[in-house]
Amino acid sequence: MLKKVLIANRGEIAVRIIRACAEMRIRSVAIYTEPDRYALHVKRADESYSLGEDPLAGYLDPLRIVNLAIETGCDAIHPGYGFLSENQEFARLCEEKGITFVGPASSVIHRMGDKTQARDSMRAAGVPITPGSEGNLANIDEALSLANEIGYPVMVKATSGGGGRGIRRCDTPEELKTQYPRVISEATKAFGSAEVFMEKCIVNPRHIEVQILADSQGNVVHLFERDCSIQRRNQKLIEIAPSPQITPEQRQYIGNLAVKAAQAVGYENAGTVEFLLTGNEVYFMEMNTRVQVEHTITEQITGVDIVREQLRIAAGLPLSYRQDDIQLRGFALQFRINAEDPKNDFLPSFGRISHYYAPGGPGVRVDTAIYTGYEIPPYYDSMCLKLVVWALTWEEVIARGQRALDDMRLHGIKTTASYYQQILNHPDFIGAEFDTSFVPTYPELLNYSEKRHPSEVALAIAAAIAAHAGW
């Protein structure tokens, strides 16, 4: 088993990994830049080391992180998600330096991170893919010719893209001419590569992804699916496990496709295979070669600790479960509580948290790194916490989500919590009739009034009285 793990990340995922290490009697090492000096992951780890003043440079420096792992006696690095988690050079450097990378091999990260290579691999394995370019597009003329062949709308995507960036939909030749150079520009800035490819745009699909685990002995299992259709501008807001919209037959088919995809590329560790569903048609979209933000809901419905399995697999141990051992039970929802103002075009709302009270009770889980008095820095992702609820039925999990969102108190910044209440109350969501068009279809859900708890009103009245009396 691993003895000491450096966590090459920050925030709630770093805290999540630290907790898994603690339960497995593995020492944890945190890293931080100056804005994170008082962050929770720094406080919770067994050891913590500064990477300097710059908010981002240290988190994005593979050589420095690997050398620090060696200097501090670590035998493994867990990359979490974001930052260097899908960076093939980081994984390769770990391999060269004799440090275990908690994830797949660098060659697999490269193969699946390059969207055109991933499509080629899936095509060869018999996994259905959307119609599109055979490889990268050479120029706008080739893009226009292919779009005319497969039909509009089309999606122009960064070959090395991810996280919803470097993607543009084009409904006409004129839009394609405008958006093509923009995607190239975005891809170059975000991913250091100007390569782009094209896919047929599947209009208003359901976004379904399957969690897989694979060990070094060749065993691969799936942990059923998650429905990520509630999203805004390709960014997920609410995730659901399992999907309330698919049949048992579809569930088995998609799960088997995900296992086939992992086996086709010799995958090892935790990963996610993402699909688009329209009617009875299923298309491979991409594979995420890391732990996902939304792994929590899969853990809730299966009882499998995914991060624990990641560490076991990295240590060379076989999977703890066979496919027949994995059973789903109930439903789970995850709400990404972001420091954003939904009523102001989701403008980021960074600042000091004046008061935070975590929701609790049966079937409620909170993954976070915030606390009362914590200052949310403006340099990173806007997510404050992940609120996860579980219940036996779809109706019960919605009610539990409404109650948990109402329980939570988070003051000092604007968040997306009240907006999620509106979604949970919508008939289409309650009836499990939604796809990726849900958020843009119902902009009126943003026209809500902020609900104030009686205790908040009482405090405001008391403050006013005190001010009037000159106290």
C-alpha cells in the first residue's frame, strides 16, 4: 500500500483526498500558493508546503511538484481534477522519476485527451461516435465542405479541449466562418494547441456519463451512470445518479459501452466515459481520465469509495468489487454551489464568507473547503461547495434537495443555491423530462425573489434598533 501521497490540487477535492488518505493510514502532503495559505486543505493535511506567491504558477509546475514529492518522501501523487490532472507531461514525469501517478498512464491520457485520437479509438472498438471529421481540420474551406456534407448545426471543438471550453456551435456557413477562428484562438490560449475538429451537433441531447474503475490486472467495472443534462454553457450545474430518464436496458447497454471503451485503450484507475443520447441513439463524446467533480453521487448510490479505489489501484491492488457486486440503490443529486450571482448573468462573487452553516440531516453530504471567515480568492474556480443529497425515490430526493438547500446558510457572497430551488420546483424537472436545453429554455427561473430566513430578519431588525438607539 502507498505510504505518503502528495496532493497536487487545492480546495474541496484536496480535502476529499486527504480524508481518504487518513482512513487508509496514508500520510498526506498538501501544496499551496500564497492566496491559499489559510485554506482548509492546508490545515487538514499531515504536511503542507508553499509553492510561492503567484496564485497559479505553483499549481501548474509539473517539475517543481514532482521534485517536492521526492524531497518529502512521497511515493505517489494524486492530481485531483483540473490543473495538471489530465496533463500527459505531468504523468510522464512521474513515471520517469519513479513516483506513482494516481491515474492512467501518460500514453492513455494523451490518447484520450486528443479528441480526434479518442474518436479513432472508439470507432475501432465499435463504440458509436457522432458523425464528424476523421481528424483535425486543415482550414476553413475543409470545415465548410464537411459541414455541408454532414449538415448543420455543427460543433467546432478544440482537439485538446475540456471543461466546456473551446467549443462553438455553428448553425450556418456564415456562423462557421465567424466561429472557426475564435475556437482556434481559444484553443491556443487555453490548451496551447491550435488544432480543432468538427462534429455533427446533436440538438438538445441528454448528457449521460458512466463512471468506470479499472485495475492493473485487466479488470474493468462500471458504477452506472450520471445524468449531467442540467448545465449552462457546457458547464454542469446539477448532476443526478442514476439517470431518471433511461430504461434498465439502456442503462446496461451504456454501461457495457463504457467498459468496452476503457478496455480498448488499456485504461487503469478511475475514469468517466461521456455520451450523448437522443431518442434511442447513443454517441460517444469524450473520456475524462481523472476523478470527476460529480463522483460523489455515484458513491452515494453504490456505496463505493471511488477515491479509496483510486489509491488501491495505484498501489497495484486489484479492484475491491466485481461487476455483480455493484448494485445501485436510490437516487442522488449534486448541486454545485458556485460563488456567482445568477440574477446578474452568473457574475463571479468572490469575497469573505461572513457566515456559513452547513446543511445536514439524513441523506445529506457536503464536500467543501470553505468556513466562516474564509476569503474566496478570485484566481480559481467559483465553486464553494458540493451539496449532495440521497433518497430512495426520485420524489424523495427532490424534496430532500429542497430542504437541504433551504437549510444552508452562506452569507457574504452571492451563490447559485436559490436558483437551484427554482429548478427543483419546475414541473419538467420533477417529471424527469429535461435535456441540455433545460436552462436556456426557462430563463424565467432566474426571476426569483431572495428568500430571507426569519432569523436573518430578526438580526436585521435588532441591528436597526441598536443603531437608532445609538448603542
